Amino acid sequence: MTRPGPAVRDGRPAPDAAGPATAPATYAQERAWLASRLAHDPPTYCAVDEFPLHAAVTANDLVHALYVLMDRHEPLRTVLRTVDGRLRQEVHPRPEPRIELADLSAHDHAAQAEERRSLRARLARTPFDPHRAPQWRAAVLNLGEGAWSVVFAAHHTVYDTASGFNVHAELTELCAAAEEGREARLPRLPLGYGAYARRERERARTGGADAAAAHWRTRLRGLPPVHTVPLDRPRPPARTFRGAEVRAALPVGVTAALTGAARHHGTRPVMLFLAAWTALLHHHSGAADLAVGLPVAGRDDPATRAMVGTFVNMRVLRADLSGDPDGTELVRRTTTAVRAGEKFDIPFQSLVELLAAPRLPGVPPLYQLAFNHTPADGLGPPVSSCEEDLLLDVAGSGLRLVYDAALFDRSTADLLLADYLRLLAALLDAPGTRLSALLAAPAPRHTPRSAGAAPAARTAPAARTAPRDAAEERVAAVWRTLLGTDSGTVDVHEDFFTAGGHSLQALRLLARLAPARGSGPTLRTFFADPTVAGLATALKSTPDGRTAWR
């Protein structure tokens, strides 16, 4: 099977076969890349979509279509590299993707369904080589009688939920064009993803960014650094990123009532899901001031609508549940807060730097509780990794609660999810009821702490400890430069994040200490002991002082 020639892409030149092009990583790519390096579970950062297609085409036509997609969309030819501690895109001209072919036309419907389920799970579980483009793979399945299916798996650094709609639409048009013997009518791409990344960085330096910064400084001033939902175990001083999940289906009555209830409140169904989530967190924590992380599509720029790539940003919702509001008032407050945030978009990494919020050991910055919603069914495979303490994920008529297994028991997660479903139903049925009456008081749980507080900072000697050998001196010198503390002695037991550092600075710290890529201290290793002493010890045990980025 031969590869097709490059597609025509709105007059822009075909990929240069001489070698890869480079561009800065987008903010969305930085977030996904850093998170995937800290996680333990490949499926958490691998999206798997299945695209049904009906056309009188061949397997070769579908393989050709996948290559056309790759030629059109730069992220499908991209791998990320660190250069001097900064993440950059490396866009290859013509990488070779892994595309499987399978003829299931002789199988009955049940056997086909099982084969497809098994294939999706295998593609999700197979990690991508972080040094090799492309960061996607696919399988073309012949289901017989003109029915086909393309199973498409891609890393979150190059692909997001909206990308799936674009890929499906373009595959459908390419199949129709092959069937009808005509040129495909594909949407115009005003700019490439690399050009978008450069424009995004430039916009971050303009006056619009100043307005967003002013809004978020005001909006998040005095934000509690950590939630107060009771934990089942003390929070460890370093995040483990090990998660688990529980699932449930929305009751039929709730699903039927959502549209009418949203119309009654003059809002969208997603706001009812979100308001109920904040009410549940308030119910179990007693807190009236809550921070919830919300993933947003990040495609406000019309030029991004038809693109394949990752654009997702995290936005912080500050939920106000003071004064025991009724359901109607809670939905109004939730909708107003979300709409206000939409006007002042800012990359989450920039927000963390901007606010210089207190960094507590083992605590994600700004928020530890999150909410995600997609209208279509499909929660994906079970996960065993997590970024937040708790994430409520709603997809169509299904929902799951992803929880940090170092903090919560499964029994607690089951309780929280069951309480959420009861509270959501009560909110829809009786929106005039005050929060205090929507659910009975939560049953007391044995917890080692009264809230989700961070542990005390790492134990250190009472007096500051200066660097004690050449390795600690070397780490301390770079540490001082990155954190802007050139004067004074660095305490070798001071926590990097407590001292004001953030994840991208940690990446630069490792790059400056060991610029060659190889085996050595990983980001995960550094996060486990983010001190001068800890990093110096890790570097001493690394051959040639090299640093691994996985």
C-alpha cells in the first residue's frame, strides 16, 4: 500500500521533506505534556474515538484519507521536545503512522462489537513513544456491506475533544469524494498550528492580557489555598497522581427533566450539573467559598474551529454558596460566574504565575476539585491516574467520579456520587429549596483531618542549612537564578514550590542542570522531593548527570 502525495492545504506549501520545522508549544500542549509526565496511566492522556463511515470505498481509500488528514493538520505530524528547558513543537514533514487493517465483515454483530471494544482498549493502553512522531495511531475496520469504522487514538498533546468532530467530518467528506470520484471539499485552514502557537504567545504580551490579569487578581483574591472536603487519609507531602473512579448512569427522570429545568432557569443543562456539584462539595465540606477547575475548549478564535490539535485550557470557577441560597439563586450565581470568566481568558500556567498563590506540599495550585462535561455519551476507558483530588466527569447520560486514591476510599467515592445524584434530582424537582434542606446532613466519616488540608511543610532543621557539597552548590546556583533570589543562602531543605516555583520552572531547572536527554531525575522524581538536597541526591545517582524527561 503506497502513501498518497501531500494534500493541497489552502495554498500553503506542502510539508518540507528536508526536515522537521519547529515552533513554540502552545499553552495547552505544555499543560498536557507536563501532566502526562507526572501520571502513571497512559489512557489518561490518550483520546480514543471511533468514527462510523458508510461508503462504497476500499481500505486503501481510508488509509489515504488518514494521510490526507495528517498532511493538512500539523499536530498530527508533531512531537514535543525540550530545548533549553522550554517545550517546543517538532513538526515532521512525512512521518509514518501505525495504521492497522482488520476485516470483520464475516463476524456477526456481537462478535464485531467485542472486537471493536477490545481494539479500543488496546489502543488506549499502548503508550506513545514521546520522542517519535506522529503521536497518533489508527485501525481501519471493514464491517461489511459498505460499513466501515476507523478507531483513532491520539495523545492529548496533539488532539482534543473538538478535534474528534473535525476528524470525523473530514473523513466523511473524503470518503464521499472517493465514492463519487471528485475532489474533496474540505474546510479552509486559515493558519497552521505552529503559527497559532506563535500568535498565542504574542497575544499573551499585549494589553488584552493585562485586562485578564486584572480581572483574575480581583476575582481570586483571598481564594482558599485548599478545599475542606474531609479526606480518608492524611494528604502525603508529594502528590502520587494515582487515581481510581466510580461510575453511574443518570436516572431516567433526571435526564427527562434537564432540558425543561434549564429553560426555566434561562441557562444550559451543564450549569445545572455544575451548580449541583458545587452544592455537593458545600454539603460535605461546609465551605461557602469554593474553587472548581473547569476545562474549556479554548477555540474562541474562529481560525481554530476547523483545526485538529489541542486547545483546552483550565479556568478557575470561584463558587459563592454563602447565605444558604435556594437552588434558583445557586444556578444564577453559577451561570454569572462562568460567563464572567469567559470574557477574560488566560492560560492556566500564566494564572498560577500571576497570582503567586501559596504552594502547599502535595496540593495542586488554585484548585483541587474539578468538573468536566461533554454532551455526547462516552466516558472512555477506566482511569488509574488523576490530576485533582476529585473530578466529576459527565458525558451524556453517564457520569463518573475520578478520585485521588491516596486521599479517598472507594466507599467515600461511592457515597459522594450517590449523594450527587440525589442532590441533582432534588435541585431539578424543587429549585426553591434552600441548600441546607436539599440533602440530609452528611453522615460523619472517620477522617484523620477535619478537611482536605495540606500536611505541614516538609520537616527541616530549625536553622537554615547551606549547601554542603559541590552537587548542592550547583543545584542552589540554578535555583537562585530561576526564583530570582540571587542574594542570600538557599536552604537545601526548602520546598521549590513553597518558595514560589512552578511546574515550568521545574522543567527549566532540570534542563539547566542536565541539558543532555537520557536516564536521570524525572519530573516525577523531582516532584516527590522538590528540594536542593533531594535533586542533588538524584543527580549524584544519575550516570553522567543526565536528565530523563519521562
